[in-house]
Amino acid sequence: MNDTPILTAQELSAYIGVPYKTLLAWRVEGFGPPAMKLGRHLRYRKADVDQWLTEQREDAVGGEALARKRALAVQAKADLR
């Protein structure tokens, strides 16, 4: 196993500046950085989080954030009809 730090959800919340409850909601929605369960405990590998953050850049080619933003815009237009 590599030496990447393992973060708790609370540590991740502080690291990326997102409320703890938002992280949990993202997990339910299938969004957010990859997590792992260690027994009953939710943990995040810092390397995975950093990779996920890079992918969220809206200017990243095929960035997940841009795709999600576009999908939400399409859904919002459909809801208005």
C-alpha cells in the first residue's frame, strides 16, 4: 500500500471547505470523491480526493463538473416546460 494519507469525512470537509452534510449528500447522489468503508467508518484517500478535485475544474477536458453543470441546466430547462 502506498503512503497516501487517509482522511475522515470531517477532515475532508475542512480540507475542501465543504460542509460535512454536503459530503454525505454527495455520497448518496453518487457524486463527490471516491470513498471507502473501513468497518463502519467512511474514509477518503487524499490522493483520490486530489485527483477528483482536478477533475472538477470546469476547464478540464471532459471535466465531471462541467458535464454535471450542463446536465443540471438541461434538467432545469425541461422542468420549466
